[in-house]
Amino acid sequence: MRAIKLIVTAQDPNDQEDSAYDFPVWEFESGLILVIGDYTNDWFFDCRNEIEANGLDQVIALTETEETSEWSLEALQESIKGSLAEFGSVPELALPLL
């Protein structure tokens, strides 16, 4: 399954001086968004408009890149199962992949 890399820019709404930061996400053809977790299992969102930042931070920009990645169904299923086990739910778009 092919995914395109997006760069999300987020910011603490209470501290707008130099508090913006970027993080990458992967968008699959179905619209499913994968955020690779560094210290937790991966996170998923239904679409790019649903992406959330850490804590109370707000997404302020989204940039498409030219970078793509190929994911096997098995790797994506493993990621979804890990997210489901840790967080208790995954977006609707992820369920048919299980």
C-alpha cells in the first residue's frame, strides 16, 4: 500500500513565540493517516483534517511532500493492532484492513 509523507506543523496556542514544531505523517490512498509513534504505538486518524497534535497544541499547517513509502498489508495490520491494543480504538478506515 502506498502512502505519501505529509509534514504537519503544530503550535501551542498559548505560546505563539517560537513554539511551532513539525512532525511527519503518512497518508494512504484511502485517506487514512498514520503517525509513527516514537515512544508509543502508532496513531491513526481518519483523514488529514482530523490530525491532532500533542496535548492541547493545534495543527496550524499541513504540507504535502513528494516522498512516498510502500507498506505491506502485514506491516500495516501489525501497526493497527498495536494501536488498538494501546489506545482502545482506531479510525473506521483502519478496521477493514484487519
